[in-house]
Amino acid sequence: MKKINSRLLFALLIAGIWLSACNQNKTNTGNNADSTGNTNDSSATAFKPASIKEQLIYQRALQAVIWGMPAVNYDLMLQEMLTKTSAKQNEIVYWSRPADWHNQTLTPNPDAIYFMVFFNTKDAGPVVIEVPPAEGGSSFAANIDNIFQMPLEDAGPYGADKGAGGKYLILPPGYKQKPPVGYIVLPADTYEGYGLLRSNLPSHSDADIAKSVTYGKRLKVYPLSKAGNPGETRFTDAKDVIYDSTIPFDAKFFRSLDRIVQSQPWLTRDKAMINVLKTIGIEKGKSFNPDAGTTEILNAAAKGAHDYIEALYDAGFPRLNADAHWAVPAMPELVKAGSSGYAETDIYPVDARSLTYSIGYVGIKRLGTAQIYLISGKDKDNNDLSGAETYRLHVPANVPTKQYWSATVYDRVTHALIKNLSRASCASNDKAVQQNGDGSVDVYFGPKSPAGKEPNWVPTDSKGRFEVLFRLYGPEKALFERTWKLGDIEKVK
């Protein structure tokens, strides 16, 4: 009952912040600045169509970027695994240490141990992801998604197995046979998808990291056809790999999108895109080979889509509290549509979906139970966070979380961990973090640590802007009821 109440509280929270979104957006003064602070609104106007055909290609390519963002986000992660590691689909790629800047996925968590399963049921048939029970302080916060990052189910203590462990059976599109008993059955509408499983990390000690990895390696992945004798699951460590799945806002985006169209069935809700994509040269069963002129238009359209997404970002997500910039980085209509499997007949928030999956990945069915994320790219004075300045975030005592909280810095342009920096976060599961006398914590962001504050300091790049994600794992009702509040990031004078 406690878990259900938490979910209801989160739903009420989302509804409440949505009501105030319009008024807040009127007061936000964001701009389309690049990492140097200059405005970046020229790309959308640089392309000048010579004909109505070119104009149509441009407009439809721009819409294709917005619609296809979550699927391309997925494909980019998959291609990095296939080309940079020896791992294959229906195996497990993992990071044996907490993520550092080598992991250039979108807004990864550097305070957990990551395991990922890219499944493919097209040839293998139904695929089983077998999750071990939570025990001895070890557990997963896990999500299983289709290629559009629509959540099929969550796993772990806050998922369908409720911590008891379970065999998640992913069925291919159109599967007609009766599934065997003893499985948590997940009918999928795409052949491919992935599972993101975060193994809980009590601290950053070598012993706790090893324990987290050992627990994660109890995962199993195998085709249902081999359930009687599945054999050993293959694990591939990617800890030292430059794993770059940041979004390319150019013609490369459409290469990924073409791979999706060629490999997956058309979903009924997306059939309106068939002719749109045909206009730009993407058609099922045919090669995608744009000529030089079309490639130039595709480059311009991808940049135009980026400008539009940046405008959505700068307008802001609905704030958690009116007196601070922290917001859940998913619009309420997207949370509602995604968690229901897009069952709502009157909403299909592709713009909101594009925004979310341009800055992060994974769909969560029960957002607000296992984890919740808050994002901010502004200081108390509503200015962009500059890597050249020093800031302080005061985290009040008694953070409402069962596991840990963390504050992580990301590059504002790429939404990935800032390259070549020694660390990326300050987290309560790091035993070196210093507390104030009342149990609160002051976190510092900047190019240099304030004197004596090194354990609580997160470095930034002095040449760029940054954003911060504040995570709570196992969030509690004080957050949803707003009796505990996180204040703004403040510039240190």
C-alpha cells in the first residue's frame, strides 16, 4: 500500500506543477545560447528553399527529427555497443565502475553500476530477462522499454516483481502462442528494445562496487526456446570505452532513423509518418541514399529541429516548486501517455517526447517510485549556469530518500558528462562528502574547488555552460507533499 500511495502522490505532484507551467513560462527568459553564450538562431534561417519541393523536404525532415528522437536515441546507444564493444543483442553490456566521462550517453548516473540488455526478438523469438531477488542490500532500479522508449515494465523492488526477482518474458509483435506460466509477460510492439538495470551502490568503496557488480552479474538473458538449458549469459565490460550516443543534429540522424524504419513494424499510431519519411527518402524496403542537395537540406532541417528543441528547453519544464528552478524533466502529458502505453486516444505528445529524449534516455513506468529526477540549468537569478563561475547548492537535512541522493553536472550542449573531468557528481553514497552541523550538505560547482570543500566540489568546464540533475533513489512523501524543498543553485560572490 505504501508504494501505491507514493505513486499517487507523484501523480498529484505532476498535476499540480502542470497547472502552474503556463504562468512560469511567461516569466522564463531563456535564450538559444551556445556554449560561448552567443545566440544560435541562424541555422534555421540559413536554408533558403529554391522550390516547393525543397521546402517540403525541409519541413518533413524537421518533423521527422522531432517524431523520431526516442528511437534514434535508442539506435545510437545500440550502434555504440555493436561497433565499440564485442557485445551483441540478447547479451549484457555493463560498466564495472561508476560511469565517468567515457560514458557519453545522455545524462547517465555516475553513482550506480549500469547493466544494459539490448534485446531482439525478430529471429530469437520471445526473450527472457531474468532478474535476481533483492537481498542483502543489493537490488535493481530497472526499466524495460521498446525502441521508442515506451516503458514495457519496471523491475526490482519498485517494479512488477516487487523485489522477489522474476522472469520478464518479452514477446515479439503479433505473437499468438500462449505464454508459459511463471513469467512476467511483456507484449512488445517492436522487435527490439532494451533494459536499463541500475545496480544499487551503497557507497563508492571498492568493496561496495564489487558487491554491486557481483549482484548485477546474477542477471540472465536467453531466448524462451532455450529456457530448459539457457547456458551462461555473456557480459561485456565497457568501462574504458568512449561510448558516445549524443544526438547528432545533422544528416547522420536520418541514418539512424532509416535503420529503425527498415527493422521494425509500423505502429498504427505512427502510420501518418510513412509518407512524410518517403518524401525525404526513407522508405521500408528501399535504400536510403540522399544526394548532395538533399543531404544539405537534411543538415539544415536537423539544425532547425535542434533550435526548436532548444526553445522548448529554455521555456522550461513545469517547476517542482514555484520558488526554485528545479523541475521534473518530462512534461506531465508525456508521463501520462508513456506510462499508459500511449493508450490515451486524444494525446500524442511527440514534441514533449522529443525534448525529453534529446537530454536523456529510458522510459519509466512508475516514475516517482524507484527514482525521481530534477533538472536545473539556471541559478537563483535566472541566469544560465556558467562553467567559469562558482556556485553553491544547499541540500537541506533529512533528504526524503530511502537510498541516496546525488547532484550531477552535465554539459549543457550535449547533455552528457563533461569530457576529461575527474568527477561528475556529489552524492550521499560517497562517504567522503562533508555534512554541516545540522545534517545539511553544501555542494559546490565550479572550475576550482573552494578552499577545504574538495569532497563536496563538482568540477566544471570554464569554457562552457552546464546543467545539474538532482536524483533521489527511493523518494519519500516529503518531496511529493513539498514539506522538504530543494532551493536554487546560487552563484558564490
